[in-house]
Amino acid sequence: MIKLTIDNRTVEVEKGTTIYHAAKKLDIDIPTLCYMNLGDLKIEHKPGGCRVCVVEVEGRRNLAPACATECFEGMVVQTHSIRVLNARKTVLELILSDHPFDCLICAKSGNCDLQDMAIKMGVRSIPYQGEKSTYKPDFSPAIIRDMDKCIMCRRCETMCNDFQTVGVLSGVNRGFEAVVAPAFERDLDHSECTYCGQCVAVCPTGALTEVDHTTQLIRDLADPAKKMVVQTAPAVRAALGEAFEMEPGSLVTGKMVAALRRLGFDYVFDTDFAADLTIMEEGTELLDRLTRFLDGDKKVKLPMLTSCCPGWVNFFEYHFPDMRDIPSTARSPQQMFGSIAKSYFADQINTKREDMVVVSVMPCVAKKYECTREEFSVNGNPDVDYSISTRELAMLIKRSNMDFNRLPEEDFDQPMGESTGAAVIFGTTGGVIEAAVRSAYEIHTGKTLKKIDFEQLRGIDGIRSASVDFDGIEINIGIAHGLGHARKLLEDIKAGRSDYHAIEIMACPGGCVGGGGQPLHHGNPAIIKARQKAIYREDAGKPIRKSHENPAIIKLYEDFLGKPMSEKAHHLLHTHYFDKKQKDVLLD
Amino acid sequence: MTSIKLKLKESEVQQLREVAKSFNNAPGELINVLHRAQEIFGYLPAEVQEVVAQELNVSVAKVYGVVTFYSFFTMLPRGRYPISVCTGTACYVRGAEKVLDEFKRILKVPVGETTADGKFSITCLRCVGACGLAPVVMVGDKTYGRVTTDGVKDILKEYEEAE
């Protein structure tokens, strides 16, 4: 242990502790801007680049960045001496001197770390005048880059390179010209970007934001000729409340439904319905592959990988295209929903698909890209017209003068609002595979599960594994969240080191609860864990907790699809993948 | 940074692979590998960077980041007579900028680019250790000291006559 003094108070810390963390022990909150620490998710970013966290260390000539300076025995630190306060303010003024002053109309306004810091430091003028960065904005189908607002904290690079191992973003050029950009400064659309949106989730300013579909939605809602259908992803209900000052982990399912109805949607449905449908298709596919494997079929591809997450799908299409026959062919719940809404449900309400607008509310930005994929449209009409994030929904609710906290709790419409507990847990890492196991076990063995909760599949570690006893057959299950962790599992499969039968992969930390479209966690991982708990709470409270027991799903198969993996199901609910490595990214 | 498009020959790709291999394909050797690659090709087009990235198992974005950070690396082919004007402190205070402007004016290309006939390219460098001769200009390996704006056309003439 090391003893040191911070602001005239003594504290004891372990060797290797930084001044920032030592100060935390004394409840001294040294301001930071570029620093980010996502605790249990094992992501720490401390480039010491912004210099906002500087402190005075006795005997040291220059000021030290608290986030990146280790404590030593007998160290004497001042965190708010006049020299520190002046330096900190100067640093911030210099950062602001190359920042556009369009806070009033910035997408991040009110939710911006840089703005918060300017308020905290009491900046009232920018004494430094001079040239400002001008960089061409980049509009991709999911993410917008406005590098004029970049403060070079480089958190996005840590997420893109270290956590996701996608490697699209890097600091390029030098000095005043320096910018974070893809290789050869191409657009994201011409890079290997998976649109996971984790760069957006950690960007402290408005440099990285999602494509905004709210204007189009307001216009469509006002058009009486259009039948407006909305679906909400499982993880949205566990996070939306945060945008209305509720505690992280508050469940707002009923209020969210009420809000969507008041916004003017004709049918408020649930992506959870489609998640149950996914289990029917994906679970059947898994059982089919397993049965063939156990019967000695050497050609069968195992482990089967889940395919719900569009960031993950993009990832293997770019980085492991030769393995694209391993993931399940089941479409994601968002796309299954769109496909059924514009066929089965369209028939029920006697409406042409062209007159319907299917909108999804997603914790995700990659979903925006997913619904633009050509294979998910019929004669140019997309199954899901567009997707809005949890953040965009919160903004719309505020704009529409609703007091969200006082809204009544309402139920989803039927039939596509019916869902089970198995569908809800799609929102967290481990949930899809648990839902699949619940159904696959019962369908395979013909027995009823004694215990529905598979605790061994839950948790927050990046890579987890567990075995489930299928009546004498051990089924080995792998779970990864974060594409860097997924990469490890894929490399094991490639090298023949993997004995998993099924693997669930989610691109974002914690799964969809930590998605790139969720209310910003501002570097607090406890928020993601609270949402995860809420998801399991919602599951536990559901009367039906197994997908194959969802009465609306049973009816859908009886009336329309036949059985899982039928020809019709294949046509509407399954897909195929592409080798994107060969895509000529030089076309710009 | 502007770049030009080209297709590498299989033999060139193989050459790059061998360079990477001679550095044990270690990501930490990126700068050394890029140095060798630039010696071979004269510059570092996107296609070369892509092969280097693949061989060293680093992202192309990172390679591009390094190439654009160090002024020594270039993504454009240099002229047959690469002109380097020193803009270090000593040369700068003794009129390097005016000399540079004169080169740009006569050759009609900006810094970092090459004349259409492929003959001359202009770059800036920082200090060649000949501050006593400031301002200094290098053309290829040849050094010119105490260059004046009037002297620029004489230097160019030397190389125009050489062809």
C-alpha cells in the first residue's frame, strides 16, 4: 500500500493506483473529459490527452494528468489550487477555441460532456481567436460524423479498435489537421464499419451521432393515408425512463406503449413477438443441426451462431466471410417483425404494404442500416421502413408535450403485441441463448422444464460458457458480447479449438441494454447493469416465459406459416449473408 | 490526403510480404516496414498500405494514421528530382518561405505534389543540420546552400538540361 496526501487529506491506495482513483476514495471528483472507465466491462481509456484532469504534485515542475499518473509514497497532491484551476480553464478555453459554437442546434445539446465541462468551469468567454477546423461531414446510413466537433478524446478509437476490434477509426494526420477517420479518410459507408454505434455511445460531443429519423416519422404520422405500425425492442423499455429522470433500471413498458399510442401510431406492437418467432425458427434450426450432427452427419455446421444482432452480422461479413455459413439463417427480430407485419398482418387489416409504414424503436444504430439492406424489401418497399433509437423516441415524447412520468400503463395491441419472458431477455447478453434453450429443451425432450431460469448463462463477463443437459446430451453453449470477444470465439472455431454447439453473440457491451442507441451512460457501467436486471425482472413477471407457448405465435403458424422452417417461413423469416471483404471499398 | 489508384502486381505483393516477414510480421515494426516499402515503391499508395496492414495484423486505418503522421512518408509518387526545401527555424528566418513560394510559382504545383511530367516534386523538411548554409534546398541527394529566390530558376535549369 502507498500513503499519499490529496488536498491535505491522507489516503492509502494500492501500488499502481492513479491520482484520479485515489482522489475518488476521498470523494474528490477530479473533472475528466477524455478519460473513460467502464468498470466490469473492462474498458479503460486514459490517453491523458485533454489535460482537463491536471493536478499539482509537490516537487514536480509541470502539472500532472490525474487519470494517467500513478501515485507514489509520500506524494502531495493539490486538485484545486489556483494554478490548477487556471490551467484547467485555459485548457478548456483552448479546446473550445476550435469548436463550433452551435450548441443551441446541436444534436448533443443538453447531453454533451464538453458543454457540461464548460458549465462546470464557468467559462464565460473564449480569449483565443483563430482558425477553426473544417472537415467534410460524413453521412452513412446509421452514423453521422461531424469532425468539426471532435475534441480528439479518442474514446471512439478505443471502442472501435480495442473493444470491438473492428479497426475502422484511427487518428490520422497531425497537428491542427489531425482528425479521427477511417483509412484513407473514406466515408464510413466505404469502410468496414459495422455500425455497432459504440463510438456514438461514448462520444463526449456531437462529433458522432446517429442518423435522425424523427422528422420523417412526424411527417408520416401526420399523413392520414398511412397505416402506422410500431415495434419496440426489448431493451428499450429498460432504458427509456432514464431520459425522463427515472432511476436506471426502471421498467416503463406500459408508459412507453401509452406514449407511442398518443404519438399517433395506429398499431403499437412489440418486437418481443418477433423475438418469440425468432426462437421458433432459430431454435428449430439448432435442433435440426444438432440432430443431424448426433446422427453422424459430418457436413453439418456447428456451433450455430445467433444472427439477431446487425452489428455482429456486419462484422462477420467483413472479417470472417468464409465462415458465413455458420450463423443461423434466421433474420433478426426487427426484420421478422417487418416481414410478418407487411404480409400476415397487412392481410388481416386489408391494407397494401405500400400504404403501411413500419417503424421500429431500437436500442441500436446498426438497426438503421439493417432495414436498408436490399434483401429485406419487396419490390423496393422495405419490410421495416426505418428505425429510431431509444434516444430519438425520448426526444419525440418530449416534443409532443407528454408528461411521461404521469402517463398511464397501457397494453400492446394484438396480435403482434403478444410476447413471453423468453423474448424480453433478448435485450441482454445471454438472453437469446437462454430463450432458445428453454424452447429447444422442451421441444427436443418432450418434457417440461423444472426450472426456467438458466443462471449459468447470465452475467456480464465478456466471454462465458456453460453446459446444459438435454436429457443425457450435454449441449455446450458459448456467449460473447463485444465484437473483440466474438473474434476470439470465431478464431477458436476456425482453428478447430471450439467444442461449442451454439454461441450467442451481441456486438454491444452487456448486449442490447448497452446498445449504441440507448440513453447515454456517460461512462457509468452501473447503468448498463441496472438495465440488465430490469430485463430479468420483466421476464420473471411474465405469465408465459417460453416462446413456443406464445398463443399468438402458435396461431401465426396455424393460420399462415405452417411450421417452423417451412417453405413460407424460409421465404419470410430467413436470410443469407454476403462476403463484404470483396466489396470494392475504393469506390469513392 | 490525395492518392492515386493502382493495382499491385502479384510479385510486388510478394515483395511486401517478404519485407514484413523480415520484421517477423510484428505490429511494432510498422514504421520500419513502411520505410522499406517506400524505398521499394518510392511512395506508399493505399494498396501498399493495405498489404502492410494485413501482413502485420494491424488495421488499415492505423497504417494510414502512421503514414499521414510522419512527413517522411508520402502517398504520392515523387518526381524524378524531388525538391526538399528546409523550413526549419534557421532556414525559415533567412527566407525559406520565399524560396519555397518561388519553386511553387515556377513549377505550378503545391507542396507535396509532383509536376504533370513527373519531373519535379516539392516537399518541406525540417533541418538537415546545415544551418550555417541557410536557407537550404535539397534536390535528390544534392544540397544547395544560401539559396535566394533568384537562384531558384538556376537550380531548376540544371535539371531541365540534364534530360
